[in-house]
Amino acid sequence: MTRTAALCLLLVWALPSAAAEPETFRFHKEIERGETGEESMVAVTFDDDVFAATRDGLPDLRVLDGQGRQTPLLIEKVVENIDYTVRKPLRSRVVSMRKQGDDLKIILDLEDGEQGADGLSIFTPLKDYERRVRIFGSKDGFGWMALEENGLVFDYSRFMDIDNRDVRLPKNEYQFYAVEIVGVDDVEESLFREMTRKYQGNKEVERVEKTVLERRPFRMDRIKMWKNRSKTLERRDRKADYTIAVAQVKEDLIENTTNIFVDARRQPITKLTLKTSSRNFHRPVQVQVPVTRGGRTEWRDISQGKVSMIEFGAYREKSLAISFPEQRAEEYRIVIRNEDNPPLKIIDVTARGNVYRAIFLAAAAETYRLVYGSDDAERPNYDAAAVLAPLRAEGHRPSEAALGPEVADTAAEPPSITFRAILNNPLLLGAAVVVLVLLLGWALFVATRRIDRLPKD
């Protein structure tokens, strides 16, 4: 009984002993903050090396001073104020409209004392059209200056879901605008055909089919003038470029897809952008990450969208970026669905994502280093957020420090098998529980037999 109890106590005592193991980190970088003559609030931004070695949530990251003592820090996602552009509609009235040959000319006058439109939009109920637009500006409605002579509005819905009704203008200060629609009428093939048959008796001897052409005027519902206005959007995540590499581009001839395999370094990526030499395309696209379940690795969608590039005449439009919620993956797969179209010629893929940094209070004449990369380090519970909050509210801003080159701390690497790893191993832990239950059962059995042997009163 005494030996069994002692063994049970030994197993119970071993549980908290795992927490006593010192934290070990595989890498460190010196924090280069320049002059250290006075105490300061320091911010250090994490780079690719840090993300490649750390776990999700960055629990395995510390700032140590020259004596190896931990310095309380705050890890945060960097935000910033972003300026963006919105369109302000401008009121205008039609001064005149007249047809000149196959062209239509419309004179517009801005109202409410407005000047300098940045562009206009032509609204029409028509589908499957293409029109060239010329625009001229004037301050008094008499002397005209060309602003855009190769504008293009179109609707290609017969082929794909692409249209454009906007014509952008260079910077100007005009009040009057002349809009010329080139070739206001077009000829469209009717859905119906005219058929003539000739018979001799009951036998058909001739059949003639004629295509019916319909003349279709370019009807416009309205023309809307607009001007760009800048606004500031506060508290938007700052983005940075991250280094990735295209590992393989593979064509799947059965599924009619282009599969692009991208290697990353676990950076917090939110957007991948294609670089291609192809043009005039509009394709569905998916971004996927590998997920391991039951010993099998499968690809899981994290984003679906479309990529396109249209270059026709003077018209240019491209949308080659695919955005998604923040991911820290080592590999991505981009699937482009080509359908019956030729595959795209992929040149490269670039990545952008969120920016993270650590903020701490640095003492005067003290050196610091960032240590990171551990399989078992737990998140520390610092009071840095509460300490820094009133300082930042008073206007104190951290000074940016740089990270030195990465150094591998081979001497600090943990042993291949630690007691914490043993306790976290489900197989070994289950076996230990089974052994403990058997020992307790045996102890109870022995105790019961001894009780039975006691003399009865």
C-alpha cells in the first residue's frame, strides 16, 4: 500500500513540474534603436523571419534586455488613416442636342456654380453595344478645348459580364461640356429570319432565307457628370508587401483550370495579386490553403472571385487581386477556371498583408533583443497595454526601431523529448492514466484482502 501510494504521489507531483521547464526560443534579433541616451517608447515591426518561426497568435515572442530579463510588451496590428476618393454627383442641364451625320452632339452646362468635372457616366438601357465618345470643354460655351477624343463606353454581356459607362477627364476648370457620341446608330442582326419557299405542285423546289437587319439608335436615359472628392477613413489596417514564391504552375486539362502553387513564410497575408502577360480575359478564381484532417491533406477555399484584364483601344481596366481574411499559411493554391478559353500566361504572384509590431518602454542606455520561435512557450500576461494607454492618449508616439539579422540560438534549443512533450502526448498520457487506474485498483484489492483477514470480533 505504501509503495503504491508513493508512486501515485510521484505522478501527481510531476504534473506541475512541467511548468517549471524554462522557456527556450530558437532565434533572436537585436533591436537597433539608435541613440539610447534616454528612456523611450519603442516600436519594432515584425518581418518575414519572425512570422516564419512563430506560432499563430504570436505567443512565442519576447523582448529581453541586456541581462536577459523579460520586458513587458504590447503586440498589436498596425492601423492608419487612409485617404480614399468618392464621387460627388454634379447637377447639369442639357443646353442643346443635335445630330450631325451619324454622330450625336450634346451640350451640358454645370449648375450651382460648379466647375471642373472629373468625368461623366452615360446610362442606357441597351445591351451589347460599343460607342466611342469625344468630350470637349468650354468656360463660356463658345471656345472649345478637347479633353478626351478616344473615350469608350460598351456592354459586352453577349460574351461576358463586362461593361463600362464611365469616361474620365483630365484636370480642368470648365463649366460647359460637349459630349459627342460617334456612330449613334448601329445595325443589329434580328433574331428572326425571312424565309421564302417555291413549290411546283406539292414539291418544294426552292427555299430562300434572308437575314433581317434592324437599325438600332443609341438611346440614352441620362448623362451624369461627377467630381472626385477625397475623404479620410480612420482605423484601417496598414498593409505591407510580403515575399512569396511561385513554386509551380500546372495546367489541368481535364478540369480546364490553371493551378498556381505559392510558397509563403506564414506571413499575415490578406491579398494575392497575379502578374500575367495575357490580356482581354475575365475568369473565375479561387484561393485555397491546405488543411490536414485524419492524416489527409485537402485544399480548403478561403476566397472566390474573378480576375480580369481588358485592353481594347484606349480603354484599360484590370482587376488581378484576390482578397481574403488574414491567413498565415506556408502554401497557397490559386485555381483559375479557364472554361474553353486558353490558359493565362502567369509571370508572378505578389502578396500583401497586415502589419504587426511590438511596443515597449525602453530604459536609457539599455540594449534589447527580440527572441522568438518556440513550440511550447505560452502567452505571457503583461500589463503593458494598461501602462501604454495613458501615455499614448497624451500624444506619446513610439519611435520605430529596426531588427538586425536573424541569429539561431542552437544552444538554447530544447531537448528532443521534454517532460512537457510527454505530458502533451495523448498516447503516453492515456497510457499513464490506464497505469494509474490499474495501480489504484490493485491497491484497493490488496486493502480489501487485508481487511478480510482481520480477526472478527
